[in-house]
Amino acid sequence: MERSQHWYVVASSREIRSEPVAKRRFGATYVLWRNRSGEVICLPDRCPHRGASLSQGALVGGAIQCPYHGFRFDERGACTHIPCQPDKPIPIRMKLEPPEICERDGWVWMWRGQPGGARPSPPTSELYADFVYGEISSEWDAHFVRVLEAQIDYTHVPFVHRSSFGRNMDPKMDIAIETAPGSFRARLVGRPEESFQFIELLYPNVWINRTGDKVQIISAFAPIDEHRCEMYVRFCQRFLTAPWIGRAVAELGAWLSRRIIGEDLPIVAAQLPQAVEETRDVLLASDVTVTTYRKMRRMAFKAYREQAAGDDQRSSNS
Ligand code: FES
Ligand SMILES: [Fe+2]
């Protein structure tokens, strides 16, 4: 999948515990776990010996032990033990290259840009503050951009969601958009909710639907490969502050959002072409959120290609 100088959400912090778990992202499979200090560790889920899945193995003294022949790899991917020949040197190629990851705002992020050099921080928003959230996730048979675009699109609501929150919604819309580096906000002009409802997109794969001061929905769209993604939905609330009741209500809100997602899913999964890069969609002014996102994406890929070409030039000159 094409790269750009960005951090992508690849998992929710809640999913990563002390036991190894496999996640397929960007067409490759990774094993993740949380070490004794609480840090998230991520390695390719493929043993360099003969290709077994490390996520089927076990953690032994902080290292992951392959289920097939028991080779162990530390948190940086170095092989530390080969049981069948413990006294011989470990071959140089017997190692794993860990992807660069970090954790912020309850998400695990993966860097998809050039290795080394300066890094931006993962995108964040002031809207994250003070909310209790419940969370669900679901896999979609669709490119993550198609799924994300359905969430930032106002004009599908009176049709796809006509039996839920889009009932009686006027399909004629005037959408205002404000852009900022790495993000944008959009809202419906001239509607009663104009003063408090808006959507905020944090490039590349997080979306916040601010439905009011006390409730908002946050979604992230983790790419599995060119044809699938995993969507996370957080129902965030701050109208109930009592700890367990607040959390229970947030979890219920997240669970109820499955119905809304179920309305989008068959439409988005059937869109052609699946990969939005190939698309020849005929876009209108009412698609302004989609065109804004696609422009950000095109510019991100272009910047990456230019930087990569510059790096190649510098290394051939040196
Ligand atoms: S395949 Fe992993 S130790 Fe052999
Ligand atoms: Fe929708």
C-alpha cells in the first residue's frame, strides 16, 4: 500500500494486553503485546526461521517464543535463543525488523513514512478531553478510504440512514468546511444543529463527530490491506460522571452504533472500484468533505515520493 509521512491508527490500546495478539495491517501481519512496563511491542508475525506465526507462541521472560521450534526474539526483534543449537552463534539474518509504533489518545499508531529523520507527533485534537468512552470494532470488506469517506459524508444520511437518524432529514444541504494543516472541520449550514454539531477529520484515519458538548463519536479506520479495513467506533460521553455507570452507558452507546454501521456496510462494500486511488467518481460540491480528504491524500503521497526521491539522490551522491 502506498506510503506517506504519517502515523496511522492500527489498533486500539484496549486490545493490546500481556498476551500476544495478531493484527493484519497494510497487507502484512504483526504480533503485538504489552510488556511488563506497559509499553506496546510490535513485531512482524513471521518467524525468520521457517515462517511460523509468532502470535501463536508464548512470552518467555519478555521474549516471544516461536511455537514451531522454540526460537526466541526480544522486544527489538533480535533472536536470543535457538534451543536446537544453543551453543552456536546466532545467524545474522535470524532477526525481525520491528515497525515503528507509538501509543497516544488510546490508539496504537504505526509510522508509514521514511525510517529515521524528524517525526511529527501523531495527530490529536482538543476534542479528546474528559470523555468516558465505550468501543466496538468491526471488519469491513472495503478499502479504508471508502469506509472513512462514508463517515465524513453528510449527503448519504437521508438515504442510507432513512430508518434511523436520517429520518426526515432534508437531502438538500449546504456544507461549510474549514481546513487546517492535517485536519478539517465540516458542518451543515442553516440547520438547528449548526452551532454544536460538526465533524473533524484528523488525517490520515481518525474522524470525530461532535454531536454536542456532552456526546461525540470517534472512529478510526485501520487498513488491513487494499480490500479490507477494521473500523473502531468510540461512543464518548460526559453527561454521566459516576465511574461504572458512565462507562456502562458509553459501552451501551458504542454497542448501539452497530445498527447504524450495519446500514452503511452493504453500500460501501459494494462500491466500485474498491481502491479509491483508481476511482473515476464524478464528484459534486456536496462531496466537499470527500474531495478535501482526497486532496490531502494526494498531497501526502506526492510529498512522500518527493522526499524518497531526494533521499535516493543524496545517497547516490554520497
Ligand atoms: S519456524 Fe519459528 S522457530 Fe522454526
Ligand atoms: Fe453512514
